[in-house]
Amino acid sequence: MLLAPVRWPRPSRLRTPLKAPTKKATEGLKALELHTVGDLLEHLPRERREARAVAELRVGEQATVAVEVRSIAARPVRRRGMRPLVEAWVGDATGAIRAVFFNQPWLVEKYPPGTRLVLHGKAGQRGDFGVAHHAVGSEVGAGEGEQAGGTVAHYPASEKISSTQILTLVQGAKDALADVLEPLPAVLRAGEGLPDRPSALSALHFPERPEDAEAGRERLAFEELLLTQLVFLRRRARRRALTGAPVLDEPPSLSERWLGHGLPFALTQGQQSAIATIGADLEQPCPMQRLLMGEVGSGKTVVALWAMLRAVEHGRQAALMAPTETLAEQHFATIQRLLGSEQVACALLTGSTRASRRADTLGKLNSGELQLVVGTHALIEPDVRFRDLAVAVVDEQHRFGVRQRAALGEGDPTRPAHVLHMTATPIPRTLALSEHGDLDVTALRELPHGRRPIRTRLVTSERSRARAYELLREQLRAGRQAYVVCPLVEEAEGGEGDLRAATAEMQRLARGELKGHRLLLLHGQMRAKEKQQAMASFAAGEADVLVATTVIEVGVDVPNATVMLVENAERFGISQLHQLRGRVGRGEHASTCLLMGPPTPPGTRRLRALAEHTDGFRLAEIDLELRSEGELIGTRQSGLGQFRVACLPQDAGLLEGARRQAQRIVAQDPELQAPEHTLLGDALQEAFGAESHEPIPA
Ligand code: ADP
Ligand code: MG
């Protein structure tokens, strides 16, 4: 248990409720969940936007300028009822304008000549500028003479409160920065060369130089990453201190027989070493939490089945959970096939299992009569009770929520099962650390021998399109099968008219390039039954071509399929295309992946990477690099993968540093009881709530 830390009284200035100038702005603050001065100071500018140069203002246009006041005066109001005005000559290096402020006569005192301002408003005729919002600008380069425009902090804002208004409030709260606490121990900060927290916040809000803002951001990002790693490593330490898991250390019987004679092939090096590692995990009383990464076709199922057989031969139970019914059914079929003549009582449990059958299965899981079960989310329904679950496998783990993953195997905290998480998405180290920092990781890097490499071609001209279909027909004539994947199900009403839809494409091909061949449709809007039928019929060779959406992405295994043709390939991500490509090349025949795109597709670099590389790990790294140029990682995943300030993979260096520091801290002071860690413990509590308090058993 974390001892109640000695708490300094929380400084009052940060807790002061925020006041906005208008009712509308007050609502705006509420919408942004900014309630106190402290909240406001943590509301960071997302970016710095170029301010418009005064000379470039166009009449009637809304714009933000960064300027210096040259002269300012109240204008006498002649007519009654007319609003008092303040006029100021303001300018930057490119020119000057007459800024007009309404209703705020006090600004004459507040903004004497020389004051730097950020003004947001509308340029009018005759060089005037009607100011809607204004703030004092400590702004970088603003009005300095040599540099026109400069940049302006841009805050996440809303319809009711603008970025400029927020900046004004932040300026008003500047003094409260002094009350911001520093959670990082001084030694750590010195070691990593990081500014203290108040300076970092100040630099982000009011940078004097652009580098300052970046240094401040890095400081906050480091803290964020450190807290995440502390949670991961404490979680891992807590798990490793647990002892309730079944110790599977009897000499192998069934599992060895199966490896020896049951398999129609020899294991790859990677499979062998994964099996050895997992075998060692299973002998420990501390529950395994291992992530097995391996591309589609790398043979994860064999490894998983081996681990499950270890449970079975100890007289215990094993379960495998897959994200879709199709996948669960395939796993079930594969497992039955792989098990051959071995007598293992298995069952399938999904959402469409009939009630009577389900009741029977639940009964047998409860009594222990069933040794192995394969299923979907149906396995984690509250009424599913295992008698003695020892090994739980979660396939395509990223398709489950954190809770769902934990529900299988950790259901009974006094008797946790060993859990093997599997993913076909190769995760580069940076992401593995930031998203799965609490798991142990094993990778299957090679594909089984005898796999023919898949040739990948970009098809971007009409002529190469014609050749692509020629190649496809050749394969069909040779008795092979093919996939054609489209981004849409139905043709879009408008806007996306350039994208191909599976339904229309199927009709087009049936009349055109693939006339005379048997085509079959598969998409996500079909009923589960229909989808299964389509898949089964394609797998049985009753159709030559499966025209589909990306529903075929996971878990389809038809060794006779040798062509994967993807329409509008530019619309898919690297990993998705790589997964799709993995649907072919599963048999003895050479396979081809045809990526169809417009002549100069926007995602050319992505597509080229696919044509050049077949190693999924390398592609994942490239993917990360390309994505980091545009979008932030972390938004697609919830929970710990999501960062407020940190930005991966650019901050990979910070992440490594944070991991190192967190390891040191957890090794020396796991409960964060030392005086220098007290505030860090508070910050952890604030960021992650209750979990941060759970004790690590000695
Ligand atoms: P994954 O789940 O990683 O996509 P699977 O375990 O489904 O891969 O294996 C893909 C295919 O390769 C299956 O048909 C499987 O039987 C076969 N396979 C697995 N391991 C080997 C191996 N070592 N040698 C040859 N074939 C293998
Ligand atoms: Mg698989």
C-alpha cells in the first residue's frame, strides 16, 4: 500500500475558479472542462500558428495578427447610445493598421505604446481592423521589426471561446505558475537535463524563443511518459509477485506427442524458441502475460495450441478467444485438424451458439469435462465459469478492449491463468513500450519454410491494369483462386465516387474482365450466416474469385488463392495492405499482390514500401515514420496509449529515457515512499487514479 504521503496543502491559486469575461465565454470554458486556474495552465497551446502579416490582410477577412502598439487613444463618442471606442495604431514590420476596440475604454491605460498584442478580428475598408479578441503577446518574433507576423499560440478553443480569449486568460493567470508543483525528483531532472515544471509551462504559454516552447513540451512529455511507464512497470511487478497461477511443470506427454508426430511440418526456429520461452513461463506460479507477435502465417496458432495442450495434459483447461465468429470457427477447425487423433474434448462458443448447446457447453466448462474451448467475446460473459482455466489465449488482442483482454484469465484474481496475447501486427519497439509496457514480448520473425514469397506490384496505368487482369485470368485458368478487395460495399452517393464498391465491382467484373469465371461477394453488411457461407464456399473452391471488402482481412486461410488484387490501394494503410497481402502465399504456389491506384496516388510512398518490403516489422517501422510526419499516434487506441503532450515516434528518445528512469525508480522504491518520490506518487494518482495505489506484494 502506498503510505499516505505527507501532503503539502494544495496551493490555493491553482484551485481558484476561473472567471471568463462573458457568459458565453464561461460556457466555452466549461465545455473545454476548464474550471480552475490550474486547469487553465494545463490547457496547452496545440500549435503555434503563423500570424498574418499586416500588409497581407484582406478586407472582410477574419485574421489574427501579432503587432505592437504605436499610439492609442479613446475616441470621443458624439452621439448618445453609441459605444465608446478605443483606437490604436498598431503595426508589424510590414505595415500598420487602425485597430478599433469597442466598449473597453480602459484599454488606453492597459495597452500603452510599445505593448505587443495579438489581435483577432476583421479587416475593414480604409485600413481599420475591428478587434473581436485581443491578448498581450509575448509572441515570438511579433512586432520585432525584422520579422513580420511572427507566430501566435493556438489553443484548443470552442465556438464559445476563442484561442485569443484563452490566451488573455492565461496571461491573467501567469502569477499562479509559481504555485505549480514539481513531481520529478531533482536528481532525475538534472540527469535528463529537463527544466522544472513551472518553467516548462511558462515556456509553452509564453515562449521567448521557439526552442523554449519545445524544451517545455519535452519536459511535460517526459513526465507523461514516465508516469505511463511507472504504471506499466508497477503493474508488471505486481503481477510477477503474484503466485496463484497454475504451475505447469510436469513432464510433457500429450504436447510432446503432438509436436513429435501430430504436426505435418517441422517447427521454425522462431516457433521453437517461443515454445521454450512460454514453457518456462508456464512453470512459474506467477501468471504469464506474454505478447506473441508474428505476421499472418507465421504460425502463432501452433505455438498457442502447444501452450493450451500443456494445460490439458496437466488436467486443466485452456481457452482461445478470437475477435470474430469467423475467426473463432476457423481456429476451431484448425485446432481439430491439428489435433488429429488426439483425444481432447473441445467446444466452440460464440454469439450464435444455440441456447441448448450453450447451456451444455457452460455446464461442461464448469465441471471440467471440457478441456479446451475456442470462442468469441461469448467466452467472457459473466455466466461462463471455468473449473480450472490454466492457459488463456487472446488472438488479435488489439481488437479487444483492455477490460475484455483482462476478463479472460484474470476473472478470478486468486487463481489467475497464464495469458498469451497474440497479434499479427508487428509492433515496433517504441509502440510496444508505450502501449504494452507491462507485457513480456516474443516475436516470430520468420515465416515457415517453403512459403513462396509474394510478388507485389503497383498498378497505376490503364495498360498495367489490363496486364494485371491478364495475370489474374492466367492464375484462374491454372486452377488457382483470387481475391479482389474494394474499399466500399456500395457505391457512394456523392463525394467518394472515385472509390470502387464491392457490389458494383463484382457486377462489372462479371460482365467484363472476369466474364465466365465464378465470382462471389463478401462484405461486412452481409449477415453473419451469409458471410460464413460465402467464406466456406470460397474455401471449398466453389468460386474462383472472392470480391470483398476488408472483412477478409483477418484469419482467412485458402492456400489455393494466389492473387490479391486491391482496388484504391492508396486508401488503405500499410499494415492493412500487408495483412491483406498475407491472405495469399499460404500454399505451395507463387502468389502476387496487385495494388491498384491512380497514376500518382497520394500514398505512393506507402505503396512503394509494400512493393519493396515483405518483412512486417520493417513495414511497421516505415509506417510509423510516415505517419509521424502527419498524424499523431495514439489516437486510435484508448487508455494508456493516448498521450496529451508526448508524440510518438518522434519522442522515442524521451520514451527510452522515461522507461530507464521508471525501471530505476520501481527497482529502488516500488511504492514511491521515499520523500523525493512523494509528489511523483501524487501525480501518478492524479493521472491514473486507483490503480496507481494498488500495492506490489513483497
Ligand atoms: P498465424 O496464426 O500466425 O497467422 P497459423 O498458425 O494460422 O499462422 O499458420 C498458418 C499456416 O501455416 C497454417 O496452415 C499452419 O498449419 C501452417 N504452419 C504453421 N507452422 C508451420 C511450420 N513450421 N511449417 C509449415 N507450415 C506451418
Ligand atoms: Mg492466426
